[in-house]
Amino acid sequence: MSELTGLLPGLEVIRKDFPILERRLSGDLPLVYLDSANTSQKPQVVIDTMVDHLERHNANVARAMHQLGAESSAAFEEARDKVARFLNAPSRDEVIFAKNASEALNLVANTMAWAGPLEVKAGDRVVITEMEHHSNIVPWQLLTERKGAELRWFGLTDDGHLDLSNIDELITENTKVVALTWVSNMLGTVNPIAEIARRAHEVGAVVVVDASQAAPQLPVDVQAVDADFLAFTGHKVTGPTGIGVLWGRTELLDQLPPFLGGGEMITTVTMEKSTYAGIPHKFEAGTPPIVEAVGLGAAVDYLTEIGLENIHRHEQAVTGYLLDGLATIGGVSVLGPTDPAQRGGAVSFEIAGIHPHDVAQTLDAGGIAVRAGHHCAKPAHKRFGVQSSTRASSYLYTTPAEIDALIEGINYTKKYFKVT
Amino acid sequence: MDLDSLYQEIILDHYRSPHHAGLREPYEAEVHHVNPTCGDEITLRVHLDGDPDNLIVTDVSYDAEGCSISQAAASVMTDLVIGQPVDKAFAAHEAFLELMQGRGQVEPDEEVLEDGIAFAGVAKFPARIKCALLSWMAFKDATAQVATKEEA
């Protein structure tokens, strides 16, 4: 299927960057990895960079007065520079390292509870959407419950887009925060962030973007989308687990109180009172995930080298091919937009008469890794009247032949469960 | 992985035509259990009869949503416990739990577990053990609630 347009040139070479893709599974089956929206695989350069750091440069950062300490600090701060470039952030100090996207989002929701210019108070409103991952729902529920504020959300249209018909009713003078995902992890929908940000800013609300699924596959330019805060996680962008990023505008980060207290986030400490470091260190208490940050720096450089535009085009080509393949199978219904131009590379679907767990189990027996369940998006599933779904998600290393294997696997699954 | 060792024909039969499904009256306790990782759910009612020292499981009714393993397990469980004294039903639960936690090393007793022996293969699939146990946990919970009420 090399005639499929939009595929990354040199796909076979790119695949060689990812050692795990050589894995043989039980029964000597080749791995068909279609769970990249869950976590991406890691290229050799990320693995080598992390090993090299641990073998040659390991030391704590910022507080070690020796050569290794200087090298480790330089590598850690260089990772911050790389992430800043990856996001087109106006300042490197706006890049805060967290342990994952959940922690990054919780940082914002948590610190907005405290007294200050950005405090969410009783009677204020926070607006989210029905397609959020639980990590962009629960922190806002906690905040609004604690403060007596109101939580509202954008509903979804039948074809899996945000229902913006009542935007004027939702985003009002009382609205302090609009938090939404850029790309849905379940429906694949790509949301019009810039348009919603414009409306939110008209009423002075802060826009928080969950870019966990966007950062791996779209060029992310925080200035172009006009976000105020943006979070993503390292392990979905070919980096390691244990590292996430919160980007925020300097003037807003300066207005927020500290999140966690501890080492490195202070200017000075007395027994009575402490004063705090400036950003980014104000929000990075304790020894940070150093080698993870270094690995993330290598990962975003790797993606930038290949080009996010190229990766996006590849994802659209593979996703289009997948959607076409699913359309040939009776009883399969796709959740979310069916036009690959309007969506990301995660495709959730149902097969009439077979539970997603059983689908995933049967595919796994053939070496095909997909995800089954609610994908931490229970409200979005409920909206479409389903309890759970099967999700196949591609990435820059996915080939059309792997999609063929999936389609064949689904046909086999239907036969196995005697579903026509 | 050998799919047929997981999806025994008995399991698929129970999945396609579950026994004792649906919610019925009367009942003394109703519980709702969820498997948070996959979202499988069961609402289960128990109806116990008899004198307090020898309660009989007269009916177990349920409304469940989930995979073939969880649906079939609920069906097999009702076959095993309905009509039995509570202590015998709990003994069947213990035997089933031992089978599930046995990593495929436990030889099931057909006298005790009947169709439940078909789940022996599930024990080799760690991710699916919780599917098989969901309905049993709900039954144990509901029955214990009634027993506590009776004592009070």
C-alpha cells in the first residue's frame, strides 16, 4: 500500500529507530502496536540519551557544586529549552516540569483555589467539555466543589464535535476558566482551540488546554492558539514516563501561589516564613525527574527533526486508511468524526455483539495491541450510549500493513464469536 | 496465547444465554459493583429465606454489563448458589476465588464448581481475573448485608 499518500517518507527507516517494533510475541508473532494514544514507543535516541546521562552525567541538579552537578543541571535546563522551542513558548521559564499531564493540570486547578488574582471563588464558573479525559474533569470538580463555584460543560454533537451552539450561554462574565482538550483521546476530534480561546478571553477567562493527544501529532504553537496554560505528557511524545509539562504565560504563573512546597522552590526559608523562587522553579519542589526530562528533550528533538507537519500528515493518511477498512466490516461503528481531516490518530469503535474486552483479547492473541475500556473518558462514552469501546491508535511508525492486520484480526474476532 | 483455553465453549454458551438474568422481586439487599479499570458493572439482588441459623439463597437476580467472561461468570454463579444454604454458597465462592488466584496451578473440583471449572483457563490471563470475580464479589457483599441485617 505504498501508494497511500501522506505517509512519512522512509517509514521503514523510522521504524528501525524503535527497537521494540522488532519484538516477537507469544507464538513468534510480530508486534502490531496500535496503542500509541495510551503510550508511544521510544526511539533508540531517547533510550541512548537517558542511558548516557545515567552512565556519565548523573548528579542532582542546581544544588551540586561539582562537575557532574554542572553537567546534569545543564542537561536538565537544556531539556527545558528544547521543550520551549517545541511549544514555541515566548520564554523558557514558562516551561514547568511535572510528573505527567495530570499533575500539570492539577497544578493549575489546585493553585487557583488559593487567595490571589486568579482565585476561583463561590459563584464563579469553570467550563469544561463532555469529551475530556478524567484528568481534565476531576481536578475542576474538586476545585469547584471546594470553592462553591459552578462547573459547566460543552456537550457533544452526534458526530463527535463540541456543541458550540450555546457558547454565549456557557462562557459568561462569571467564567474564570475554560479548560478543554485539543484532541480527544476517545473520539479523535480536533477542537477549535483558537476560536474558543478568543471567546474565553473576551470575558477575561483563563484558557487551559490539555494537549496530551495533540502534542504527539500536531504542531503545537502556544502563541498561535492563544492558550494561557497548556499541559502534555512525555510518554506520549516518544519520551519516558514520569515527566510531564505545564506551559503557562509568565504573568499568570507569577500570579499563582506555589503548588508543592520543598527544596528548590524557595528564595529563603526561616522558621517563620519562606519566600519563593521565580518561575519555573517556584513550581518544581524537590529533586525533579532529571533523566526523564533529559529523555523528553531528546524525544521532542526527534519529533521536530521528522517534522510535526509530516507526522500529522502521516497520521491522517493512516487514520483515513483505518476508517476505510473499518467501514468494510459489518456491525462496526466508529465513535467520533469519520473524516480523517477533522481528527487525530485514535479511533474508537464498537463491534455489535462483542464486548471490547473480548475484542482486545482476541486481537492480542494475534499480536495486535489495542486498548479496550472507557479510556478514562466515561462521560464521553455515556454521551454516545456505550459503556466501553475498542480503540486503535496509530503513530509515526504505523504502517498500512499493520492496519491490514487489524482489519483481518477484527474479521477473525467476529468469526470466533460467531457474530455476522 | 491460547484463546480457546480462555474462551471455553461452556463460557460462550453462558455468555450467549445467561441464566437467571434480570432483576426480580422480592429481595433483601441490592448492590451495585463496578470494575473501575474497564467499566464493567453489575446490579445484583439477593433474596434469602429460612430461619436465621440456616438461611437459604432463594434467588439471585442481576443486571450486568460487561465482557463474555464477566457475563458468563454471573450466570454460572447463580446456578451454583441459588437454592443453596448461605454457607455452601460462600464455600463455592471460596473455591472459585482459589481457582482464579491459582495462576493456572489449581485443579478445580467439578463437584463444587460445576460449570465454573470452565474458568480454569481465565486464571492464566491476569487482566481477566477481575472480570470473572465481579459478580461473585457483588453476591458476597449483598448476602453479607442481609445476614448482618438479620442478626441486628
